[in-house]
Amino acid sequence: MGFFSEKTKHYSSCIYLRSVKATSHKSGIKQISSDNKMVSLLLVGKTGCGKSATGNSILKKERFLSLLQTESVTKNIDHDFVKFRGRTLQVVDCPGLLDTNCTEKEAADLVSRSIQQAVAINPNGYDAVIYVCELGRFKKEDMEVIGQLKAFFGNDFFKKHCIIAVTHADMYDEDEEDGVTLKQWVKEQEGAFAEARKECCDRVVTFDNITSDQSVKDQQIEKLLGFVDTIVAKHGRYDQGMFERMREHREKYIQEKDEPFLSDESLKELASLKSEVREVDETKTDSAMKELELAKERAVRLKTKITTEDKNTGKLKNSLEENDLIIKLIQNKLDSIQKNIELELETTKAKKSFKKEKDESKKKTSELVDKLQELREKEKELNLDIDRTHKNSVKDNILFALQVAAVVLETASSVTSLVKGGVKLHKYVNKIK
């Protein structure tokens, strides 16, 4: 039944996240702001009585989870707002006050926790408290719950500040009741219901929570607000001051039940820690680490305090588990931030290493380019030397060839002369002959 129930965390998470404006300096708990034009209504009742469905009818939207079952669906205080006839209505849905899985002693603690939550988050008080019950199923258990509410709010609380809302009006059939209207039927009821109706001065409103007829919905709300205005005009709002004046009586009642209870201080600190931890901005690592470390110290101290209040009975097990979940959440956030810091350091280190390697690679590349250029220059010089050598070799060969040719020509000239001489000699010889 703690704040951190896995099945209901989605619905309970908005308790302190919506319309949060005022903060108590003593405990740090964030509270719902209020103004003079807003009508605040607190819905209470047994588990499975249609309380959440009634809240949805007033809000005109499916805001609260509503199921027909014997175990409470609403595990924590939840609320929402709606505009109606120029007025702002604040509807606060309280967990079921008589869970079938609770013992008598556990029921007292459940009522204590639920009412303390309701008062803690809305210190300006409530214009009226709506006690929700099922059509034709108002029994002695309802009177027990009403008795517990009186123990916590005061003996005249039900008389001065309560309205009875009867659900499942859609199931009433006038024909089956011999033409008796629902209004008449309500007045003719006897027993526990009649007793409760008289005690709250006949402030009874019947609710059809499944109708799609808008006029019917509006009539139900108008009748409810009519009773609310009457209560406020005569008795004013039931506020935190009135609740505090009942503290001694309330604690005595629980002690008489021999039931350990979670003190207001512990409850507020538990709610404050949950809200503050969720709102820590993890992107601001330095400040987030400091906030979370301080919150962890507070949570550890709170665990010791709740353990003391539990008196080794195990009755505050849910609160202790809730506190452990807060500590776990804090540690998870601290670990997450630390990992992010380490990741950031590794990333920075990797960037620096990459830059260094890049610079070194760039330097080596530059050196290689210079070396390549140098090799190219040498290659050019070598090519020039080869060309020059080749040219000189060709020149020498040409000169040699020319020299050979000259010799040949000279020789040829000599031979020619010799031949010519021989011819002349031959002719001369012939002449002699």
C-alpha cells in the first residue's frame, strides 16, 4: 500500500507533480496550491464502492482508475481539476478505507496514512468530504469507517463536513420498486444508512456514473455543490488547523488499537524525498550528486526512524519498503550520473588520443610527402645525368666514326691513286711493247 506500488506508480506519480506551488519550510513537502475560487472535495469510502468512478463523473473524464473489485485500486492520494459553471473543482481521490485484506488494526493504520496524506498535500483544507457508498449496500462496515474518520477528524466531522454520495443509481428501477422514486427510496431506508443520513443532515446525492446524458451529469454535480456551499456557509472549510487540533486524540486512538503508526513527520519526509529525488536534474552532474547524496543521508535516517516507530511489529513494512525503494532510486541515479561522468571522461580522453594520433599521422604524411618530393627531384637529376652521359657517348661515337671514315677515305684515296698509277703504268708498258 506504499507510494511506490509497482501497479499504481503511474497514478500516484502525479500527486506532487501537479499544481505544486507551496512548500513547507519544516518538512520540505510540496503541497497543492489553492485559491478562494477553488472548491476542494475529498472522496473517501470503502474499497470497491465506486469512489474513483464518482470522481471521474465529477471531473467529466476518465482520470482515476476504476475497477469493480474487493482490493483497493487506488493505492495513494491522487487528484485533478475541472472547470464547472465558472468554478474550479479540485477532486482528491483517497485510497479505499476498508480493504478486505486488512485486519482491524491494519485498517486503522490505512485510514491514518490516507487521511494524513490528504491533509498534508492540501493544507488549505477541503470544502467538503464526500463519503461514497453503494446503492443498497450501506452496512455496519461503513459505520466502522465513519467511526474511524471521526477519530481522525473529530466527533462532529461527519455532521458538519460530510456529504453521502450513493453510487450505481443507474441500477435503480422505479417499476420494480412500485413507482417509488430514487429520492423517496433514499429517505425511506432504515438501519445504518438512515443513521448516517440523519447525522449528515440529509446531505445525500445519488450518482449514475455510467450515463452519457450530460444533463444528468450536470444535475448531479449541481446538487453536490449546493450541499458544499451550505457546509462552507455554516462551518467553513475543514483545514489543517482543525486536523492538528485532533492530533492527540488521533494518536491515542491508534495506540489504543495497539497499532504502530507512521508519524506525520515521517510521512511528510517520505513524500518530500520521493518528490525531490524525482525532480533532480541529472544533467547538472555536480549539483545533482550533492542533492542525491544529501537525500540518501536523509533516507537512511528516515529508515531508522520508521523502524523505531514500527516497534518490531512489521506493521510499517510498506513504509519501510517504500523508503528502501527511495534509497534504491537514489543509488541508481548516483550510479547513472557516475557512469555518465566516467563515459564523458573516457570520451574526452579518446578525443584527445584521436587528435594526437591524427596530428602524428598528419606529420608523418607531411614527412612522407617531403621525402617523395625529394626522391622525385633526385630522379630528375639522375635522368638528366643519364641524358647527358648518353649524349656524350653518342658524340664520341660520331667523332670516332668520322675519324674512321676519314681514314677510310684517305686510304681509299691512296688506293685510287695507286690504281690510277697502275693503269697508267700498264698503258705505258703496252706502248713499249
